[in-house]
Amino acid sequence: MEVEERLSEVLSRIRESEKAANRPEHAVGLVAVSKTFGAEAIRPVIAAGQRVFGENRVQEAQAKWPELRNETPDLELHLIGPLQSNKAADAVALFDAIETIDREKIARAVSAEMKRQARNLRLYVQVNTGLEPQKAGVAPEETVAFVRFCHGELGLSIEGLMCIPPIEENPGPHFALLAKLAAQCGLAKLSMGMSGDFETAIAFGATSVRVGSAIFGAR
């Protein structure tokens, strides 16, 4: 199957899942995860109409996206991998959204860079719903206070929450927890669901899903 067909199939599954969950059509956006794939693999997906992409690493994104954005100026790029504070300046310059704000140091660095560069990025707080020690993210019980800190002390406009459930667990309870936390924070956006579980995420209220291998193929 060609990449364009895989993209079309994923979009159809998103629309069907919206319908099954009694949600409005186009309530859920698709972030096509292009990490580890080069510009040549990404161009056909852009040509097929996809405009929102996700990358895990700042350095890898810097190597391919300036050229792609030159060719197609209306692309939107999301950072969906962990951000180190020494990469904050590069991340703010390159990305339109950062979905992985997960600690005070990063929030402060991003806030300072957005002011310095006069850029207004869309920001999400990553929540470690499974409390996995190897995974980034704010603990669920600290999420409301952290979002309040970002809003109040730093003046950051946090748009929503993001999570990556533990790979060996049923994702449903993790998506339900993220939705509950977002409601407590007064946030409307939920970035949750990947190639293997995005239909479940949509049933639990995802407003965007991050899909890579189902579009680009195995890494």
C-alpha cells in the first residue's frame, strides 16, 4: 500500500471513530509523526494534503523541515518528544506547538524564548499517567498545580494535555484520566492516541491523535 493510501485509510478510521463516539466530524485532528523519516518520505504525505506533523527530536527536525516548509509554507510542526532546556531556543524557532512541557525548568526556558523571539507557540503539558520512571511527564496528582503555575507565574497559555500510556497496559483508563485532568484544569485539548490505539483515544475525547507507523510504515 502506498503512503497516500495509508494516510487516507487513517483519516477514514478517524472519521468513523468520531461517528461511533457521537462526536462532530473533524473534531479530531491528525498529527502525522514523521520522526526518523527523511524529506523524501514526507513529501508524498504533504502532497496528499496532510499539513500537521510531529517530530521527536529538535536536531532531527532542523535537518529536514526548513526545506520542506520552504516548499509548502502552511505546514504546522509539533514537538512530541522530550525537550532539553539547552534546545529551547531552537525548538521555539522551529516548531508551532510543543506538546511536552513537563517541568518548571522547561516551562521557564520556553516562556523566556517565546518572549525573546516574539513567537506564540501552542503548548501542551505532558502527563505521565502511568508514573513510569523512564518516561517524561508531570505526575497526575501534580498536573493541576503545574498548569496553574504555567498560567499564573509564567503567563503561558497552555492549550491542552498530552500522554503516552504504558505500552503493556489497556490505554482506556489512561485516556480517561487525562480527560478528567484536562477538565479539572479547564483545558479543551487532548493529544492522545497513536497508531495502535487512536480509535480508543477518540472514544475518550482526544482532540488530536499522533499517528506515525500506520501512515509511514514500520521504522
